[in-house]
Amino acid sequence: MEELVRRIGESIERGKVNRSSPYPNDMQGQDGSDELTRQALDSGVGPESILQACNDGMKRIGDRFSRNEVFVPELLMAAKAMNAVMAHLKPYFQTGTVKAKGKLVIGTVAGDLHDIGKNLVAMVVEGNGWEVVDLGVDVKAVKFVDAIKQNPGCTVGLSALLTTTMANMSKTVQEIKTQFPATRVIVGGAPLNQKAAEQMGADGYAPNPQGAVAFLNMIGQK
Ligand code: B1M
């Protein structure tokens, strides 16, 4: 089973989606993240272990990108391989509860196209009994504001992966707080931390989906 998990991480790093995918050249004809995830789940590997292997694979490809060893197309293939895994994991995160605990409007802020982490947060939050309204990526402040108008009483989740889009995140938090001071805002994403969240005026910061759920459950009890 360990070998299967290792290969899933490798397939993310190498961008190997499935057996019929011709990329990368030296892995032609081999199983990709799609088949390997199915096999791992069928053999009883837990979704968390699979996710951890994927995140490790993503970290490795990200580090190689930083060293100019790979470029955007390789990152795109890694994202494609990760999406194949997520399709298998989705049912595990969406166990479904009867009545929603509340509503989370979530999106990746303007200028930022990274959505794998945001999608993961949305899935886990949904699986923990919250209704999720996903606005997608590259979401401008005005779109978040419109969504709050359409979903009174919702909490808002903002995601950013680029250092450069943290400024847009900050503007978005301010815009929301100016128009809807009572709306709770939680922020997350790799370049964020508690201090940055506080400086932006956000109500909460979560480093991962579980942190987002903990925050939502906490404010839900108030
Ligand atoms: Co980009 N990229 N990328 N990229 N990319 C990073 C983020 C980077 C760190 C790579 C690197 O240089 N090492 C770097 C950012 C550097 C920086 O700003 N500090 C980078 C760059 C530079 C870029 C481009 C500028 C490259 C270029 O064009 N020259 C470009 C920007 C495009 C844009 O957004 N405008 C770009 C493009 C892309 C792709 C489109 C090719 C692709 C994204 C595909 C997609 O998302 N659909 C991509 C990818 C895949 C990555 C890496 C390799 C992986 C990101 C990922 O999905 N991680 C990334 C390197 C890395 O992260 N090591 C990198 C897995 C995911 C599960 O983790 O998203 O962190 P993460 O989410 C976590 C937590 O952060 C948290 O929970 C999640 C689960 O644990 N979380 C929240 C996230 N949102 C949350 C919200 C919450 C709470 C928690 O509450 C609301």
C-alpha cells in the first residue's frame, strides 16, 4: 500500500493523469493518478494519506518550478493529475448531513487562478455540513459583495496562492467589512498566516480545510 501511495505522489509531481495520457513520455502506458487512486482506495488506503502524498508531490513540483527546472506546462499537468485524484476523493469528503449548519461563500481572489486548495476547502466544509457557494477563481471584490447580498448571513472564505494577490485579498476584506461589517471573513492559502489575516482585518485564518471547518463551527455556535 505504501508503494501505491508513493506512486500517487510521483504521478502528481510528474503530471501523469491516467494510463492513456501520453505525458510524460517516459511514463507512457503506466497507470496515472486516476487509476492509482482508485486502486489505493479499493485496497483500504485512507483518503488523508492519499491527499498527503498529493500535497507532497505538489510541493516537489513547486520547488522544481522555483529552481527553473520545470515551467508552467508542467505545473498545469500536475494540477490535472491532482484533479483526477480529487474526483475520487470527493465522495469521502461529502458524507452529507441533513441540515446545513450555515453557508460559506468561497472564492480565489482577483488575479489568482489557483483553485485546487480552494476546492479542497469547499469539499471538506461541505462534507462537514455547511452549504457552499463557490464563486470560482479570479473573483473581484464586487462579486463577493453581490454574493453576500444574495446569501444574507453567509460567511465568506477567501483563498490566495500568490504573494502578489494578497493585496487584492486585503482590498476584498476591506470592501466586505465596509459594506457588511457583521459578515465574517476567513482567509487562507500558502502565503497567508495569522498575522497577515489580522492585518487585513479578517476574522479568521486557516492553514488547511480542517482549520476552516473549526473556525466555521466555532462562529456557528456564537
Ligand atoms: Co502556481 N505558483 N503559478 N500554478 N503553483 C505556486 C503557488 C508557487 C508557490 C510555485 C513556486 O514558485 N514555487 C508560485 C507562487 C510564488 C509566490 O507568489 N509566492 C506560483 C506561481 C509563481 C505561478 C505563476 C505566476 C507562474 C507563471 O505564470 N509564471 C502562475 C500564476 C497564475 C495566476 O494565478 N494568475 C501560476 C500558475 C499555476 C497553474 C495554473 C499552472 C497551476 C494551478 C492550477 C490550479 O490551481 N487549477 C499552478 C500550481 C499547480 C502551483 C503549485 C505547484 C501547486 C499549488 C497547489 O495546488 N497546491 C504551487 C507550488 C506549491 O504550492 N508548492 C504554485 C496544492 C493545494 C492542495 O495546496 O493551494 O496551498 P494549497 O491549499 C491548501 C492551503 O493553502 C489551504 O488549504 C489547502 C489544502 O491544504 N488553503 C486554505 C487554501 N485556500 C484556503 C482558504 C481557506 C483556508 C485554507 O479559507 C477560506
